[in-house]
Amino acid sequence: MRKLTLTAAAAALLFAASCNNSSSDQAATSAAQTAAATTGKEYTADATASSIHWQATHKGGAMPRYGTINITGGTIAAENGAVTGGSFDVDMNTIKVDSASVPEPADKGHKAIDLENHLKSADFFDVANHKTAKFVITGVTPFDVTKDKSMLEGATNIVSGNLTIKDSTVNVTFPAKITVSDASVDVQAKFTVDRTSWGLRLGAEGNPANWMISKDLELEINLKAVSK
């Protein structure tokens, strides 16, 4: 019984209900694509100045859970003031749950660490066997205000890239705000992905009306890369 209860709590933590994603763009997904050529100047990801924040809630509208995952390395290439390619790595073992999002005793005594451990288990990300997630840029185009729409204030580009989680790779496309200077490249994005695209189907089988949790997960990425 404890196993079932903890699964429900971790599920609520991980996957955002679509009705709560009004502040983010829905990422388009497709099959994996060829990585973009990294021409121009290369910048190195600054792990201490970069971050990934996630937010998720139960499909029934439970209090949002949120936390962070660490970017641990990578490179970005830019030429003539525009990003051409690059990639970055995410250490899945660094998944953190903000304790403020897991109130007690409202969450039946479960603590943030309990949810963290379950997310790391084979039920979800199986970090013992899949320690790293990876994003590889496959394309960057200018944001066209006449046809492109975004909830991200100041969006400058449309970014596509192969996102690998566990043993699945899916191409995702989303708006981003990118600033390029001689000293650094800064990338900001906030979007929602369908977690079942990576085979993460717990709680989302059969009739959608009976799903315990939504398929959506909101990610906010802030990546800083600095000149070598």
C-alpha cells in the first residue's frame, strides 16, 4: 500500500496538468534529427550560472510541485551574433524537489526527499542506469513576429533540438530568448513537453478520462555559456 501511495505522490510531483501551463509554450515534437554544425566561436556552458526549473501538478489540480535539475556541461557555438549549434548535459541524479512545494502534513507525511528518491527510481528516470540527459541543437532560426507566437517575453529565436531522456531521443521545438556577445551566450526558454513521448507513461494509460496524472511537464531553462 505504501508503494501505491508513494507512486501517486511522485506522479503528482512529476507531471503538470495542462490547465496550469498557461505561462509556457507547448513544445512541438518530432523524430530525432541531425545535429546542427557548430560553426563560429565556441562558448563553454557555465554550470554555476545555468539552471533548469520544473513545475508539475496532479491532473486533479493538486498544489504544484517544483524543483530543479542541474546542467553539468556543454558548449554553444555562435557566428555573426547568432547561435549555430551546440549541446548540453543534465545530471539526472541532481533532481531536487523544493521542500516548500511539499507541505506537511497535507502531503500525508511525505517529504521532498521521498519524492526525489522515487523520481530517481526505475519507476521514473532510473538514474542508476541513465545518469545523464542530453540536449543537442538541430536548428536555430529567427523568431518571426508575423507568424510565430510565444508566451516568452522577448523571444528572439525558434530552437529545435534532440532531447534524450533515458533511452529515448525526441526532437523538440520551442521559442527562446538568445543573447550573444563576445563574452557569453545566454539562452532562456520556458515550455511544456508531453512526457509520454519519452515512454514515461505511468498514470497515463487507457482512457484519458481515467488518467491519474496529466502528460505535461513544464521546464524553464536558463543556460549561460562563456567565452573560452
